[in-house]
Amino acid sequence: MRWSHRRGRRLVALSSVAVTLPLTAMLSPAAAAPATPAASTPTPVAAVVPQPVSQQAVPGTEFTLTAATRIAVLSKDSAAMGVGTYLSELLAPATGFDLRVVRTTKAPDKAVVLDPNGPEELGPEGYTISSDKNGVLVTAYGAQGLFRGVQTLRQLLPAAVESRTRQSRAWTIAPTKISDSPRYEYRGVMLDVARRFFSVAEVKRYIDEAAAYKINKLQLHLTDDQGWRIAIDALPNLTKVGASTQSGFTGGTDWYYTAADYKEIVTYAGSRFMTVVPEIDGPGHTWAAQTSVPELRCDNKYAQPYSGFDVKISLFCLGEQKQKDATKSFLQTVIKAVAALTPGPYIHLGGDEVPAATTSEQYDSYVRTVTDATTAEKKTVMGWHQLGQSPLPAGSLLQYWGEDEDRETIGTENEAPGIRHLREGAAQDAKFIMSPSDHAYLDMKYDDSTPYGLDWSGFVPVQRSYEWDPETVTGKLDGTGVIVPARKVAGVAAALWADRAYQGSGSLPNAGTHWPEPHEYADFMSFPRLPAIAEVGWSPQSARDWNNFRQRLGQHGPRWTAAGIEFFAAPDVAWPSTAGSGLEGVHTLTVGGKALGVPGSSTASRTQLTTSGPGGGSEQKWSFTRYNDGTYALVNQASGLCADVNRGFTSAGAKIIQWTCTGNTNQRWTITPVSGGYTIASAKTKLLLTTASAADGALVTQRAASPNTLQKWTID
């Protein structure tokens, strides 16, 4: 065991009023319209991620969405109507349209039509899309397939459709035919809310981001050494004490989900056709439980809460019968409560990283106890692949997180323990979810400049997160010796651990450490890699090609910017060209005769920027790097740090400082030409870069736009 390595169907109908359309002028949206000549050549296909099974641009004229467009649902099914309402609400902020959702029996002209009555051969998630100037038709075999088709439909619209504010532009969809269905049924992402707590709102935000790429499972890592995040009525200390810490934080009183909170998450996920998979880890990773229930320990004493960053190497007391009985009672209580709150079929039981001194008899006893408790609640056992070393119930699902270092030992006399456990699980006919750490762990750094996360499984750039095959990832590096046969691969899952969710994560934090908000950390580490893993799980292996993918993925950058996703502009992705931007390069910025700079050529983070007489030094030189959305990073040539709105504060008067470059929106600047110069606005706050005065050493802040000449910059 490598202690330092690891981690550290039913739509809920949304509110809408169904209206029945008059059944007049009922034409198929895909029908040809002879009154208008078709275009001589097809429009290029849209950059859809995941890659559909079949996507074809066809000759014809594009369809334009207008305020008069209707979303017509060809079904009385409330779930299908809910998909229509979801689509209307999704499009409303950017378009400004309140698109009416109507129930009808025939497809009207000039509408977006959702038809859940397609052929059974499409399967529960398959769909087709056909569009031309008369409208769009999404066909599926049920509401879930409609929802997946809607995720593709939104990618056929301009990127600005993802904005949460009204945008002035034409909303067009090129004539297209798409036929699609997933490679694997299970396409998940794991969110570590135990090491770093995510609020209900942040979890819902992440659900929406993942659902856009057809992720359909959300695994919540609810328990670990650093925290217990789910309330169990019969065991109130689990959240009173066990939820009081996070990695780097102490004293919490609400860092957990009440039953109502958890139900809210489950319901919201269900409205996005996403199944919640709760994880109750054990018998290791259990320190937070031991701080709350002393009977789980051999000394019957409370453990002290832990807010550290490494695996605690904790273990329930498994040797003495009294403690074994206490552990059994504890597990039955917890599993029963969690199962009652969880409509999905799975409960994830962990099972990894137990101390080496644990005997096989102790481990087997624990696994038997916890799996019996799970099957008693009619739930499917799921766990990390180490769980395979013990007898498992039929139909169990194991999650493989090994890496190339382990695979190199396959077939040798010294096979890695994880490989042996993988073999033992496969021998029990378990099915597997593939989450190899060196491809699918989103907390691994992209490269050595990544401000967050770890690199124990190596750097994981986007290409590495994309270029792997779930059917061969349990074999040798040359693809031979595969342990898990293809028929036993149930799907894939990305994993976002959060034990090192701070800047400078290669060392322990200090008083000056910057902690991003959990959703900022999740955005930066997940995008663009989560869409890559989503395509691994959805698209046929034969259809996947890195060079094609990096081109398509790059077109999603503007979508993420419009949606407020603070992604990492990875260098291996083909982001839209910046040619002709005119401002890339090194410049001096002056206002009122003074130049923007870093006082004293300081290299310290959080140093506030000032303006002073131009001296020509590198501390007054700024490298402009353009992002795909047209904003710029301003990097100081003396310090190598980025101009940054302090802590992303949105208030006027917030300091402009220098900080490690992250690509977050508080370090992106919109540069707009005005008479006599430029305004420079924070992409996050929309407030303008402003100096306090024309005096040397004047402090630079962000302010609302005004006639102030100290907001009008010259760029030399």
C-alpha cells in the first residue's frame, strides 16, 4: 500500500405549465422546404463533445431560434415534459427568450421538438437529432435519451448560449443529422467532499457542469479521516464532532449534509438523470468516525479530530470481539440510514489503503459485515478494487484506480498488491469501473506549474486523460495480459480528490496560503480533463482520435468562459486562434503619465500594484497573453506573477495585486479601446483597473466606470 499516493430513471418534473398546441400546419422539423433553395455545400459540423457515433452536416439553411419558437414535447409523460422545461430554462438567460413548452401529438413547424417515442433500439440514453431551417427534432426512447440529446443540442448553438446574462446575437443551428448512444452505461465522477467540504449549491453547480458532458453518476466521498459529511440521526456525534474539520480547517459547525440537504442533492441530480453514489469508506480512512464513536477504537477513547493533508492510516478496531460487535452495529446503522436516503442502486464501501498490519481475517470480517449490511438494504456493493481480496456478493462493482507502475508488474513474480487484488476481484466475476489514477484522477497536476493538487501518479495533461482504453488499462503497457475482460468493464469514472486544494500544494500550507473556493478548485482541475474522460466513456473507441479531440475541445473554451467555469487553458488543447489580436506581447501600461508596476520589483505574492514614473524596468513590463475568450492575462516580467483582483473580491476598491498565475477569471482582463486609450476591466467583476492618483506610488484598485481619466490606459 502506498500511503502517500492515493487521493490523497426518472426526471423530476420541473415547474412548467403544459399548453396544447392547435394541431394545424403540422410539419416535420426535418422536412425539406422547397420554397427556399438549399445551400450547395454542408456547413462544417459542430464541435460536439463527447464525439457522437454519427454526425453529419447536411446541405440546407440553418434554423434560427426566436422568441416565438416553441419547445414541443410529443408525449404526456411528465419526465419528458421536464426535459422540455429544463431546455427552456437553460436557454432563457442568454437568449432572453421565455420559450413556451407545449404538449402536442404532432411535430409543429419552426419548433424544437422533443420526441420520446423513438425506437427501442436507441436504448435508454441513445438519441437522434435532425435539424434544418424548419426546426429541430430530438428523438429518443424515453426522457433520459432526450436529456442526453439536449446536451448535444446546446453545443450546436453558439457558445454564448451558456452565458447567464442576456447576449445580443442570432441563435442559429446549422442543418445537421446526428445518431448517438453511449459506449458504457456507467460514466461517473467522484467528488471528495470529505477532505474539502462542498456546499449544496456547489455540488449542484458541479452536477450541471458534468451533466453537460453526459456524465450520469455522481459519487460523493462522504467520509474520511478529515471529515464525516452525512448526518445519521442515531449517531449525532458523527456530524457534531466528525464534521468539525477539513484538510486545513477546524471549528466547523455546518460542514455536513443534513438529510434534507442530501435529499436535495439527490433530487437535483435525478432531474439531470444522474445517479448519486454515496461512499462510506472503511475500514481505513475512518478517523473522523473514531472522533465521534469511541467504541470503534481498541482503547474505547475518542480520537482527536484531524485536519491534516495526508492519509491518517486509521483503522477500526477489528481484533476484539467487543469492538467487532460495535463496528457491526455502527455499520448497520449507517448503511441503513444512507440507503434510505439514496434511491440509486449503489453504496460504495471504500476498502482501500488499510494498514499493512491488518490481517486478512480482520479485513475479511469487516468486508463481510459491511457487504451484508448493504445487501440487506437491497443495494449493490461497490468499492475500490482492493475490496476484491475478500469474498464479495454476486454482482459487486469494483473501481480500479491503479497506475502504469502497477501494470508493469503484471505477470512477474512480484506483482503489485493492487494487481493481486484486481485478479481476485475479477475471479469473483465482479464488474469494474475504470478510474486509473494516471489518467482519470483530476487532482493530479497538469504539469509542474499547476498551483493545486499532487503528482504522485505523474503529471496528467489533457492528452493523457484522453488517450487510454478502459478495455486494456488492466493489462501490461503493451496491451497484453489484460486482467479484466472487456465484457466485465461497466464504465469509467473520473475522481476529484480535494486534500491538496490550495496554491503551492507541493508543500504544506502556511498563513499566507491562498485557498480557492471549492468550486474554483473543481473547475480548474476538472476542465478540460473531465470532458476528455466523458468522451472515453461515451464514444466508440474507434471514433476517438487525440488530434481531432483537441481541436473540438478547444472550441468549448468560450462556452466555459460564458458559463463562468474558471478552466485551465491547457497548452496541449487547440484553443481558438489569437492571430490578429494585436495586443499579445510585452507592453508598458501608463495612465496619467505613470506606469503600472510592482513596487520594488517585489516577487512576493499579494503585493499591491502601483503606478509611478516610467523607468523602463522589467517591474513595469507586462506580458499580454490572450485567452480563447478574448480576455488577457497580464504577467509581470520581473516577478512572473499575474495581475489579480485580490481574492476575487467583487466590491469596488478591491486591491489589484500580483499572484501565481492560475487562469481564473479574477486574473483575466477585458481590454476595450476607447477614445485616447483603453479601459482594462476584470473579467470576473467587470470593474475597471484604476489608479488612485497621478502621484508616484499611487495604489491600484478596481472601480466602477466613471469619467475618471485614471481609468484610461495607454498600452505601449
